[in-house]
Amino acid sequence: MPEKTFIVAVDLQGTGVHPQAWRRTDSRAEELFTAQYWTGLIEQADSAGVDLVFIPDSFALQSADGSELGRLDAASIAARAAAPTHSIGLVPTVTVTHTEPFHVSKQIASIDFASHGRAGWEVSVSESDAETKSFGRKGVQSATSLWAEADDAIEVVSRLWDSWEDDAEIRDVSTGRFIDRDKLHYIDFEGEHFSVRGPSITPRSPQGQSLVVIRATSDSLKVAAQRADIVRIAAPTVDEASVIAARVRRAVVTAGRDPANVHVLLDLDVLVSDSAGVDLAQLNGWGSYTSQSVSFVGESAGLVALLGELEAVVDGVTLRPLALASALPAIAGVVSQLNRRSTSGLLRERLGLTRPANRYAAKESAK
């Protein structure tokens, strides 16, 4: 297995996680619904050596302290960013509550192909009444029901990713066979929420299984421990982050998995500039924001020191800029001071995660 190194991810949430970030003169809020806004930011992060970008999504409007902001589809943004980027992992959020897992599997696998093995999937659920009414398919579900459904959805998606063996596409001109049908497999999933036969219509992607990312909460921790390659956590202090990270790792062991194969990333809200205090005062003057995790407001040197401290606590961080467009140059400077890994190869390899064996090929070979 490749050596694990400290992971740096960036969360690309609108114009920034502060709900008033769009009011800054440099926010580029007028470009939010253009491809150039998103690809430009992701290219900056890619050039800086950032490991992953998380692209949030939801079926609800974003609340901006009385205002409401729309959003583009996260998976479409990731697909658009695949071509102009080279090494950065592309991880859109795709919710499962009102989405068929067959579609999700094809969508993420397609991004993995387009990016030459750099795709991930952040799993999320739709909790609100407004989201439910937007679809009208079913009623509001409890948190327990939502995450039981998500667990089934991840199982279906992962089986579909395996439903083609790696060498199923043979392109045998002499016999006229493009696919070896013996290397395609029905998944025959029957669960409480889905009944899916398969196989997928998309071949097994470069990573075999794209990364699965789940944010750990009291409701989702069990599913995260069983299913995720990366678990995102939030904590108000570094000490509390250590406690939560240990809790996640214990849950991973309880689920029968090796914690070395699961990375825990801490959310870190950041405002990095030479005038960070003034910038924060301006944002809060328009409307206050309370961070739900460790936060840093200050100059680059202080952030570098904090990241060094966190290396003993978690496997990496997700930087969540309070004001996004202005933050990336400063983040690039911080990342350049860290000991970074190779930028070549599949995302799984570079993050120290093994390429999963195909469950159906293993069964065939055992016969």
C-alpha cells in the first residue's frame, strides 16, 4: 500500500461558507452560474497541489442570511473540470434520497473515466420537507430511514461499479465481440429501498471503485464506518477533533475494517489574508456566521503551524474558505510549504488507498 500522507482538500461552497461572502466586491458572485467560475477555482487548487475539491450540492436553495442562492449540479461541475485539471481529486456531492443509484453509479464512473481516475462521491441525504415536496415521490423520512436508504444505495452503486470485470471489454475484431459477456455480472440486489438487477452500462472505471466520502454525524456514523474511504468530521476544538476522530476509527474497527484504509478529514473554516481581522469584521457586519468546526483567521504562517499540529490528530483537513475567490491564492501559498505527494497516478494510489478487488471476478476465479 502507498504511504499515507497528510491530505489537504478544499470545499467549494458557492462564494464561500460565510453566508455574506457574495457581498464582497471580489466575490465573483455574478459568475456563479458560469462554467468558468468553477473550473477556474478548481484549476487554481489543482496547480497548487491541493489533493481534493469537494463540490457541495443539495436539492434545497442555499440560505444566505435572508437571501437565497441557487446552485449548479455538482457532478456536472466535476465533469466539466476533468479536462483542464491534471491531478486534483474531483468529489461532487450526490444525494441519494430522491436519486436512483443506477444513475449515480454511471454518473460518478463517467467522471472517473473523464478524469483518468480522479473521481469521488460524497454521499448525502435530503432531510427537509421542501426537498421532499420538490419531488413529490414520497414523504419526509426519519434520519434512521434516510441513512438506511443511503446504505442500500451505496451497496447498489458499489456492486454496479463491479458488475464489469476489469478486462470485460475485449474488442476482438476477428470474432466481432466487443465485450466478453461472461465478464459482465448481474448484481441481483434486493433490499428494503431498491431492487436492482444490473449490470451497469458503464465499464469498470480506472479506480475500480471511486472514493466514497461521508460526513460523520450521530445519524450517519455507522454507515460511514462501514462504507466510506474518507470520513469528514467537524469539531469546535482540536482536542474535540481528536476525540471524534478516535470515535470514527473505533467504529471502523467495529465494522470489521482496517482503519488504515479510511482517512478522517477535519473541516477547517479559514480566512487567510494580511487583513483577515478586518475582512472578517466586514463579513460579520453584514450578517454573523457561527462556525461549526475549528476555524482559523489570520496570516498564512499561522495556518501552516495549525496544519502541522493537526497532523497528529487527523489524516487531513478540508479547508472551507469563508470567502472563496480571494482565499485560493493564499491557500496555494500554504500548500506549497507542505510536503506534498506525487501528482501522477490514480487518486486512490496517491492517497494511500488500495484499489478494491472486483467482488464478482473473485467469485468466478474461486469456482
